[in-house]
Amino acid sequence: MSKVISLEQAAKMIKDGSIIASATSGVSFPTELASAIEKNFLETGHPRNIWHVHAAGAVPGDCWAHEGMISGTISSHESTSPKIAKMIENNQIAGWYMPLGTMLQMFREQGRGLPGTFSKVGLGTFMDPRQDDGCLNRKARAITDKKKAAGQALTIYYPDVMDGEYIFYRGLKYDIGIIRGTTADERGNVTIEDEVFTLEIADVARAVKACGGKVIVEVKRLAAEGSLDPKAVKVPAYLVDYICVEEHPERVVHGLKPYDGSEKITHWDSFTGRLKVPLHEVIEKMPFGPKKVIVRRSVMEAEYGWICNFGIGMPTYCGSEFYEEGVFDRFLMTSEIGAVGGVPASGRDFACHYNVEASVSTTDQFDWFDGVGLDFGVFGLSEAQEDGSINTSRLNGVTLGVGGFANIALGAKKSVFMGTFTTKGLKEHIENGKLVIDQEGKLPKFVKRSDQLTFVAPEALKKGHELIYVTERCVFKGTLEGLVLTEIAPGIDLEKDILAHMGFKPIIPEGGVKLMDPAIFQEKWGGLKAILDEKEKAKKEE
């Protein structure tokens, strides 16, 4: 019997109350299938009260943000689906966060017939069962309390498992899995030659099948049975129940949102690894200004030969700064979604790499982060409390996300948290090599205590990891005694521009605070190579 069905037929298979699992990232989200499910709901009122479990970033998942259609989500990140995030904030649907990498490992273990996975990631954060269980609102809290009473908690704290404490993350029993590939043959074997990432599509499919559910794959095209290169098949036919062929593949080539042709999509083949492009044609350089100073100061913390990972937003420009300074080939840069090598793109193309060398599954990438750990991780500075711990999940009442941050930062041997010193309304510029604050931001980023924590600084410091906090006007170093103010920007007043906008007083070194390197406040820099060469020389002399 043919596995090929229409998008409309697939949409009608989703029953009321279904628990749907999908893979990370809007880049390979089954956009047309998700839209067909929405269309069916708007026309018939069904499916109602569905649940969506996805590790992160299902951007077109916003099409399910209708009252009565969705009841709850479990993910690591919902800010890329702002309508869903707003429903969580308004307590219209239940919402939970788990660490991205740990959710992937949970899918993998469920595919082996186990209920979930053990992890150290999340200990001491709001995802810890001793704190908030990852609950984002009252609806989630009420459901969690009922599940705990019934012995079915989603997260369980174990204080003594062999080498220490762990959290057990339990998966749900999935009814439907929806994934996306490039080509499927008539038996259901799936390849991903036109996709940027491998993702965890096979792990999701195995988890759903192990739960007794059905897997639907959306593909760009159909091939004859037995015609695919067997080594190119990423999801074998026994994991696929139904195949839907896209009606408008040209509209979803980028995946992050339905593509209408209004934006030019360039160098997609470079992202997939199909070809190598001249980097000078594609690298987006950050314009000179306070934010570029932050990036410059951050990459000064690196050392040759390090394996690096750069978070979303401003940190994505670290790779282009390496390129601009002529040292990019002295590092191996990775992305949390699975890219290895090449140079990270920025903006909407986050996690894509120009001239990528390898594309591993997202699950395998996080196994590396958790088991071995990066040399160097650079993350956005959202909010830091007095001990250096970081909040990324909920800021000023807005649901943002955990993403891969909880896993990656916990394992990174050296972490840099970069961002402007304050936010919301901040206006500033550089003049004559000095930072000038035209209008102070309304919201401070360094607070006495955060509402939620996604990274616990003292635990990382106890492992011997280094923590650096870089802003446009000063630099801090994390210690077990608290944050030490180590550097201040030219033109900045310590009392007026720094201490007056902090919820606590940092540690001031006995010898005073050093001046940030004045060279990075000039439009033309070119000094990174000499700094890194000096580090390399000192290392060899040790």
C-alpha cells in the first residue's frame, strides 16, 4: 500500500488531544503540513487541544496559535514563535522548558524504549524539580503538581546516582511525529540533500514509533523505490508511515517561514556543504560602533586551536570578526544545530555555516557538548545576577527560552557572556576613541537576583571553568566571591555609568580597574592576530 498521501489527508489524521513531536529548528520544519493542520482546524474546529513537543525553534508553529487548537507545549525555546510565547505568558496554554540538548537525548532514549534520560544539565536552575520544574505559567504548574501526585512527574531529582546528583527528564507518549526531508522514495526512505541540517529527525521518528505513534514526513520530491543512495538515507522506511509531497517547495526552501520570493536566498548550497563559496562575498561584517567593540573584546579571550560555539544574536558575529582579522582558519567553529567547520552566518541564518565541513545530527552535537565540552563558548548577556549566574528564560515578564545555552555553557571550559550594559532605549556612539552614552537604557542587566536561572555560575567555577562578562563599557570576571570589575571603557565614569546602574556592587581589584584596550574603539583595528600570537608564544614557553 502506498505511503503517499495528500497534505489534506495528513491533516485530518491529527485527532483531538494528539501529542505531536517534531524536530528542532524552523529551517527544516514541515511548514506545509503544519499549515494544512491549521487550515483543517479553522474549517472544522479540529484537531482541538493538541500538544506540541519540540526541542526548539519551530518558527511556523505559530500557525497553531489559535484558542482551542493547542493546549500545551514542551520545548527549550518559544521566542521564535511569538504568538505561542504570548499564549504561554497569558496562561492560555501550559508551557514548560527543558534544555535543548537534553530533550534530544530524551527522544533518543525513548526510541530505545526507555521513558526518558538522566542529565546534570538544569541542576540549580528553574528547570530543577526542587525549584520550578521548568514550569512557565500557572497552567503548567497545576498539571505538574497533578502528575507528581500520580507518580508521573516530567522531571525527577535524584540526589545520589553513582557520581552525584541528576535530573531525570521524562518524555510524553507521542501520537504523531512530523518531520521534513528533501527526497523520499516510495517505500519511505528519506534523504536530506537540500536541507542545511541533519537535525534529530531520526531520533524523533524512533521516539514516536516506540510510543506506538505514526510518523508523517514532508518532502520536496518523491523518488522511485530503491533509487536512493542508501548511505544518503537519514530516516529509513521502517520509521515512516506516511509521505506528503510539498505543493510549493520553492516557498519553503528557507524553512524559517513560508517563502514568498520577496527575499533573496543566497548561498544555500554553501550552507548545505554542496559547494564552497568565496568567503569575502558572503561574510557580513558588523558595522563599527559599540556593539562591534563588544565583539572585538570578546574574541580577544580566544586561543588558537580552540573549538568554539557562538550563540544567537550578537555572538554570531564572532566568526566574521575572526575572518575580518585574518585568523578564522586557526579555529574550529561549530553550531548547536550540528554544523562543524566553516564560518557561522548571522541574523536569520543563525546556526548555518558558510563552507561547512561536516553536518552531524543535533543530538550527536549535544552529546559532544555534554560529554567533552567546548573550549570556548560565547553567549548573549541577557541578565546576570550578583554571583554571575545567568537568566535567559524569562525577562520582564516575557517568555524567551533556554535553547542550547544550558547544555553548552555548562560544558564550555571558557564562557564569554556578551551584550550591552543596559537595554531598552539605550543610545550610544563612539567618538574620538571614547564611548559616549547619549541615552541610558531603562532596564539594567546586572541585578541583585534574577527571577529565573538557566546557568548557575558557581557550579561552573567549581569545575575550573572561566567566566567573562563583556559589555561596551566594562568587563567583569566571574569568581566564587562574585563578579570582579576588571576593565572600563575610555570615556566612561565608574560611578555614574557603571555602579549607578547595577543592582549590586561588584568587586573592585586592589590595584584598580584597567582600561579596555583603546585600539578596539578605533574604526580600523587589525590587532587580534598579535594578541593571539602572544598567547600562543606564552603557551609554548610554559
